[in-house]
Amino acid sequence: MNEKLGPIELAAGISRFNAITYFYACFICIGVLAGMNFIQGYILTEMLSIPRSSQGTVSGNLAFTQEIIAIVLVALFGMLSDRIGRRPVMVFGTLVVSIGFALYPYATSIP
């Protein structure tokens, strides 16, 4: 019989701890991503001195570039995770994102 987390019946091999950890990670990641979008206007205005009239274009270009990079890399990292496993790929991705977020406030210009 499978374990349950409230009304949710968990798949075989998934413990309550696994499910709670997953939900916690989702909660944190969503908060970080929403927070970055929330402070982007402040960073563009106060730190990079980009006029408000240009911020929509800059934000759109950043989002477009991010999506293109994600589309290209998702297949590559999917193949890599098939070869070496999901955990090392997830750890690597988390480290890269952490470094990016840590360096975000040090941006001095937008190319």
C-alpha cells in the first residue's frame, strides 16, 4: 500500500519526506523567481540607470534570451541526465543558478 500525504496518494517508492522536500523546493524556487522579477525594475532603475521608457524593451530582451538558452539547453541536459543521472545534473543546475543570482546585483550594464 502506498503512503499518503493528506489526500494525495504517493507513488510506490515515494515517502512523505520525499514529497515534503519536493514541495519545499518548489516553494523556495517559485519565491526566488518571483522575487527576481519583483526587484528587476528596481535594479534597472537604480543600479543600471535605465530610463523607464526602455525598461520594457530590456526586460523583454532578457526574457527572450533566457527562453532561447533554455530551449537549447533543455535537450542537452536531458541527454546528460540520461547518461549520468538526474541528481548530478540538478546539483550542477542549482549551482549555476545560485552563482547567477549571486552575481545579479553586480551587473553594471546591459549589452
